[in-house]
Amino acid sequence: MIISERNLQRAVELHQTHPVVDAHMDLAGEILLRHQAGEVNILRRLHMKDFKQSGLNLLVSSIYVEDNKLPEMGLRNALDQIAVIRREIDSLNDAVLVETKADLQRVLDENRVGILLYMEGLECIGTDELLLDILWQNGVRGASLVWSRHSALAIGVPRVQAEQIMPAGGLSPQGISVVRYMEEKGMFLDISHLNDDGVADLARITDRPYVATHSNARTITPCLRNLTDEQMREIAARGGVIGLNANKYFSGFDRGGDPIEAMAKQLQYMVELAGIAHVGYGFDMIDSYERAVPRLKQDIVLSDAFSDYTQIPVLTAYLLESGMAEEDIIALIGGNWVRYFMEMLPE
């Protein structure tokens, strides 16, 4: 589909005049890796200009702990990530660490860039749910139980390159206890990376709405990291939100095709299935993190649909071109996530 200049300009205007949210990026981990390599001012130098040009108001930064840090150094690595990203946010006048409803409202009122922290997997706490208190005190407001691996709490789905067989097994007794403790504290739950049995258990024992910050529709792209129709309907029924993932493997353009068309196809299906109020952006743009990982040689395989954040309005323009109503687009680009976090964040 050819995008008209008129719709592209209108998309840019919508991004500048309405909340824009990306529900998943491995920003904290990237900042720590670059600090360890001797770099400084990562947010200011590499990201803030693009964030602002895209109209981004809220970025949900994961705290993701690599396999080689587990188990002994897992919590240390997580706290190091939190420390460096908080330090960088504090050094900027136009960035805000979002820990409360008031913080989020300030971001929207003053048109700043808010950053909200959550754990992408709780492997770093082992089975000690009380360690969640330390994470909470340092600004972490949500978590997924597991990344794409087995843990003492739950079982993750295989990585994209792995054999595509869904592992069996639900939440462990400790995993169930952690979920209940998270709900008591008011932490939001993310089912991205959790296996199907674990998702079923979570639906059975939880009361609050949960989300999938960066997962697509398995019906459209048959990858186990994506969600089944039933899982998406359950998220919507509870008042949660599903974040569109821009990774080529999950969106379905890994074997060719136009990335924007592939993502729009995913979005249109998810909206039809879950409803317009329960879909948003959760791009999982990983290329900048991969560039920060130390390597003997630069053999990075790029997987993002966008070259950088300034390209995000192109997807919005495509939706305009396809005839989607502006009020629905405003909900997709950020309104739905704002509503969810305004409900879930503490006062």
C-alpha cells in the first residue's frame, strides 16, 4: 500500500498531540551494557531525540537478566540496571521515572518522556517473593514470571530459533505464591514469554487485569511466542492490553515482505478479536540492545521492523491509509496503555 503524504503528516500530528506508548524495550539493559563499555549519557546521546520526534510519552523498560548472570549474579545485575537507568533519567529535565499515577499524569500534562520499569522474568528472585519488596522500592511496577527459559516459578516458551514445541507444565507452587504477592503489592503481570499451561494457571488464580506487553497473534504468525485467540480474548475480558511486537519473527516478515504491512495485518486481527480498547504498541525493538552486547566481531542480525523510533508514525499512517478511524488510532498508539496504567499504578 502506498502511503500518501497527507496521511503521513496526519500520523505525525496525531503522535505529537496524543499520548504515544511503547510497552516494551530492553532499555535498562542496554544502558548498563554501554556504561560497562565506558559510554555515558546513553539516553541523551542515543535515544531522547528519536523518542521526542516520534511523540513517545511513555516507554516501559524491561529489566532483563541474561542467562550468564543467573543464578548468583541475577539480582545484582537487575539492581545495577535499575541504578543506571534511574541515574540517567535523573540527569535529564525532559524524562520522568514513572512510579505512580501522578508521575504518569505529569508526563502527559508536561509532554515529557516517562519511563516505567518492569521485570522481564523473575529468575533473579529465585523463590523468595520478599525480594519483590526490594524491586518495588527501586521503582519496579510489574513483571513477567519468566523469560524464554525454565525457572523455579514458571516455564517459558522456546526462543524463536529453537524447536517449536510448546513445553508442558504450569506454575509451580512458588510461582502461584509470587503471583498472589504481586497482586497484593499492586504489580502488573505480563504473560509474554509464559507457556500456555502457565497462562491458563494465571487466568485461574488472578483477579486483576494482566497484559501481554510484546506478543502478536499466533493465528497470523504461528510462533509459540505469540498468543492464541483464547488468550487474547481472556486479556480483553479482564480489561488488559496486548502490545504489538515489531520483531520480524513474531510479526511474520522474517522470510520477506513489507514489515509495515505485516504489523498492520497483526493489528487488524488483534483488534477484530480483542476489541479496539485492548490493543496497543509494544514494539520490543531489540537492535540497539544487540549493538551494545560485546562481541568478538560485529555479526549482529537485525530484527526490528523500524530503523529507529522516528519511523513509528509510518505504521500509524498505514492505518490511516487503510481507513481506520482516527479515534481508534488514538487508542492504539497510546490511549489504551495510558488507561491501563492509570488503573494499575499506585496513587
